[in-house]
Amino acid sequence: MPKYVITLMLLCASLSTQVTRCNAAALHDEPQNSQESAANSVNPVVQWNRTLLVIVRTPGAQPATVHPTRSFAILHAAVYDAVNAIDRSHKPYFLHLTSVSQFASEDAAAASAAHEVLLTLYPNFQPMLDAQLQQSLALIPEGADKTEGITIGRTVADQILALRSNDGSNASPIPFVFTNPPVPGDYQSTPPNFPKQPQFTHWSHVTPFALERANQFRPGPPPVLTSDTYSDVFNEVKSLGIVNSTTATPDQVLTGRFWNGAIQNYWNEIAQTATLRHELTTAQSARLFALLNLSFADGVIAFYDAKYTYNFWRPVTAIREAATSGNPKTVPDPNWLPGVGNTTPDPSYPGAHAIISAAGASILISFFRENHFDFSVTSEVLPGVERSFDSFSAAGEEATLSRIFAGVHFRPDLTSGQRLGREVADFVVDNFLTPLHEREDDK
């Protein structure tokens, strides 16, 4: 057995000890199946979200040409439809099951659906996933309700996987041709590592999970190189985003480094914290994580549509080649490098962190019907470092602005990205997983 699988099994075995108790009556009516709250001390939605995070953070586990937000969306769409088939409080995402007992185990359905999805997407992790399923199901009393929940989960998962089996995610990336000689403003391979090809050139052709089409909310173009707006944002990132900047404050430098990881992972962990603090039921948790990750997946499809429509150069190229821009207010620095070292290998406009963070904050504010929430966030790239916030929007704003301090984005990349992220999130909330019967405490 590969060493990384053994390590992951040990990691997975410790996941359930990190979760607090889930109070079934917190923000919803008392669940129809009372055994869920009495017998189960672990939130299965959070548990399996953590399991997928372990997988995607394992080097080499995620296919390089498949964006991980697709896996999160499939996982949580399946978990939601499986649980909602029993709970029956909201419209299904895709699959409507009939003749389902209201006493079937929601937790068994969630665990079974999650296991089936992740085993299909990551077959090399079967020992870990089987151990996680056994651990999840061991918490549920034996009987017909548990058995039916398991069957529901598998049935729904197989249908969601079939729905996404030909969504274009397995296509080969489209070869990107850099302009030669370079045209001012056009995306070019970025120093110091000079990647040969940008990433996910095919991703705008993947079928969205909720949007009608990838370009549904495509933003307008970036600023013209000769404009005052461009010279202002150029000089902002040139000053604040350079490695060893003497202009940025120590906190700004730390902020740029802190958020320099896979931004959707941060927001899934923020959602975990909010879920456990609010003691959401399994059904509520399933809906929250489905809304969140459907928005992330479609946000990624949408921003790659925009990125490869405009093909706008990154700050490191713009600053080094500023003499070609035709703007006398932008002075070149041929040795300039961003504070975080390497730049993400894709065009600059719009910014991914801005889109995901705006979508994440919007979903959480909409779901909990409030913005105020005191919480801390850990970093994927700075172990042991935490940053604290008093609202979802505050975390979203800092994560967005961090890309200027990191030296990898201009401000218009971020403002356009925030708008796109909110539009995607609002569309998902307005049109998917909506209540069947509006209630004062409905989530």
C-alpha cells in the first residue's frame, strides 16, 4: 500500500475528533427522524468535506487538468440530494426520489453518498474512504432506517456522477499561443519560473452546475493601458506587491502570503466553523455546503471564460515591460518580482480570489441571514498562523486585497471579480435548493 494512503488513513481516523456536537433543533424544525440527533455526535457533512480537503491537499492526488472545485460540487450536490430526499424541505438539485421513508437515516444517506462520489473520483484512496465510511456508519444504530439511508445515498451519488460524466472536464487543455512578438497588455509567461503553458485553458467549456452558460455574467474589459485608472493601479501593485516591499506594512506583507493558497479550501473551512458554531442539522449543513460549492465550481468556470477572453497581462509582466504600454506614468522595473515569488499561471483579469471570496461571503451571509460572525482562519501555506475576523465580508475583503500585496493582481481584477462572484452566488441562491414551503426559520 502506498505510504501516502497509510498516512491519509491515519489523518482520516482523526477527523471525527475535530468536530463538535450537532444540535438537530438549532435553526430548523425538529428532525422527523429523532435518532439522528440522539445517536450521532458527528456532523457527517463537515466530516466528509474535511475528508475531501485531505485528499486535494495531498500532492499528486488531484488531476492537474481537473479543477478541484468540480469534486467539491459533485460531492455536496450528491450529499444534499440524498439528505433532502428524506428531509423534503427544499427542492432537489437534480434527483427527486419517491417512496422514501421520512424515518430513513439522513446521516447514513450523507455518508453513503459522499463515499460513493469520492471513491469514484479518487479510487486510489479506497482504504481511507472505506475506513471513513465504516467510522461514519458505526455511529448510526442498525436497522431498516440505516439500511434505507445507505441505499438512498448510493443511488443519488451514482445519478449525480452520471450527470457529470460527460461535462467536458476530461478534455485536454487547449494549447495557448503566446503573441510573438509580445503585444502590450497581452498575457505572457511569467518570471521567475516561466511556465510553458497557462492552466485550465479548457475550463470555460465545462458544463456549469447551475449557470446557464460560462459567460452569463462575463465582466467588461480591463482598463485601457493609457488610462489614468491603469497607471494608478499599476503603481499601486508595483509599490505594495514587490518582494521585500518598503511601502507595504508588515501586516500587508503577511496578508499577501497568508492567503496565497487554494482559496476555495479556506472558505470551506470557514463554512465548517460556522456550521459547527451554529449547530446546524445534517439537512441544513448539506444545503449550505451545496450552495457554497456549486457557486465555487461555477465561479471558476465563469472566471476562466473571462480570463481567456481578455488575456490580460499579470503585474510582473506589465511592470517589467512598462515601456511598451504607451503610458508615461508607468515606469518599468526590469527586475521586479512579486512578493509571493511565482505568479499563478493564467491571465490576470478577473481575480480568482476575489470571485471565490465574494461568492463564499455572499452564500454565508445569505444562509445565516447575518454578516457578523467572530471566527479565525488558518493558512494553507503558513502553518500555525491565524487571522481573526468579525464578519464574513471582512474575511472576503482581506482575502481579495491580499492579491495586491502578493503582487499578482491589479485592483480592477479584484473589483470585477467581486462583482462576478456575487452575481454567481446570487443566481445559485435564487434558483437552486430553494424552500418548498417558506418558513420563518427556514435555511
